[in-house]
Amino acid sequence: MKIVIRRITPADNPEWFKMRKEIWPDAPDEYLNFDMVDILASDQDAVFFALVDGKPVGMLEARLREYGEGCETGPVGYIEGWFVYPEIRGKGVAGALCQAAEDWARGKGCTEMASDTWLDNEAGIRAHLKLGYIEAERLVHFVKQL
């Protein structure tokens, strides 16, 4: 299986949106749509598609951030979200996407790449560890209604 990684274009917006909805299914469509044009126009953001036989099978959104939890330098490359269709998982797509994002961040002068996931996302935690990421810290958020 040959995996091709490329930057997305405006023509990819429908498929990109579909994958964003898979990552954040509870987010309103308006929220998922509102920043797509800005992301494509920004030199601080990059979105990559993974294609197999010309068909998009995964994507990764990366951004430059001034700070990443557990990082010692700044700016850092940051994986904002990634998605691979279930039927293609475990075949190197996530690794190829992460490599493209890491290369992009390195080209922007970054020496560290960071990411996050929910505590209960065991598959996401395993994927990060498999790709060479180490757990830097855990954070618990609190809310009190007033």
C-alpha cells in the first residue's frame, strides 16, 4: 500500500470537514467550519491529507504554538487533531501524517512537537506512544456553576 501525503487545498474542504466531524462529533458544524479558510491561508497552520489510491484516508492539522505543555522551547509544532478512517488504521498512515507535520514544524524552526488527547482516549494515547511521543504531564480541568 502506497501512502501519499500532501497539503490540502480549498477543493478538499468537504472531505476535510467530514474528517473534522469524525474527530469532534459533538462540535456544531458552524464551529468546525468557521476557521477552515483562515487555517488554509495561515503560514502558522498546516493541514495534511493522506491518500491511498488517490482517495483521502486520513488528515492531520498542525499549528505553531508559542508554548506546548512539557516543552522546553518555543515556538513548538502542535498536532491540533488527526484522523484516520478505521478501516485503514494500523497501516502507517498516522505515522506518515505525523512525519509530514514534524518536517513542516522543523522547517519552521521548531525543535519540539507536541500534542494532546483526552485521558480516556486509550487508542490515541497508544498511537502517540507508538510514534515516539512521551507523556509530558496530565491536566484535570474543573468547573463550578455560580
